[in-house]
Amino acid sequence: MAAWEQEHCRDCGRRRLDFEQGRSLWLHVPPVTQAVYQFKFHNKRYYAEIFAREMADRYGQWIHERGIEEIIPVPLHPSRLRARGFNQAGLLAEQLSEELHIPVGKNVVYRVRKTKPQKQLDDRERMKNLRQAFGVSRRWKAPKSVLIVDDIYTTGSTIHRISKVLKKAGVEKVYFLTISIGQGL
């Protein structure tokens, strides 16, 4: 069976993850890789509007059918946020919120500790790197269903860890949406 015909990626088929389901706009191959890189590392913040509009057009109905009550961006550690100047997942979440009229939980999930960049690690190292890396605001009232937004889904480690803390805080169902997904899964 071809990869695009599968119901889920190999990653989701080989281990239990704490989210229900997710979607990505594209495979992480050129020219998508360059666009994401420009957005993330070369201050092309306006790309968030383009990506979010495409996300809403392609997956808006899917999102509404799942009863998503809040959009949660993957947070950056404060030091990484200062260095980059913006959180690309936060910009995507805000733009998607405008498109779909679903609120953003801007400060719901936060980084408890600084982690190594995930792109330098293999699957097992990624999971270990993210242990106890995220927290959830105690003032937040957990809705039943949320959507995590990020730029790239590689192994699912980040979304898995965030899903875990969100469910511990009372969320029943966690879904995700990313710009791209790696094909090495």
C-alpha cells in the first residue's frame, strides 16, 4: 500500500500516542521544506496567514466536526522565543483562529525546561528529551476537545508529550494540525 493511501503514518501504527488524530497540509519535501524554513528562521511571518488559510480551507470542516473548542500552539522556551523573536506555531494558531473563529489558548501550555533541538535527535532521544518539558497553566479551564498546531510533524514526540499534559489537565480529546509531515516515519 502506498504511503498516501494509509489511514495513519507508520509512527502512529507502531506505538501508542496520546492524541486522537491529526492532519498535515503537505509532505516535508521541497518546495515545502524551503517555505517552512523561510517562515521559521528568516522572519517570513506573513507566511502564517498563507499556511493558516490553506489549513482552514482544507481542514476547517474536519476541525469543526471534531468539536474543537480551543487551538493550542506548541510553545517555545522563553530563551528560544527571545532569539527568534516569534513563535511560528503561535502565529499559525492565531491566524487559524481568525479563519475558523475558534479561540487560541496562547499561554495554556508552556515549556518547563529548555530542550535540545529535536531535529538533532533520533526517535528515542526525542521522547527522552521532552520528558517533563511541558506544563499547563493552573488557571486554565480545560475544554473537551483541543487542536495542537505546529509547523512540522516528524516523529510525533512533541505533540504526544503536549497531549499527555493536556489530558492530565482534563482535556478529553486532542487533535493536531501541522504545515508538513516528514516522510521518514
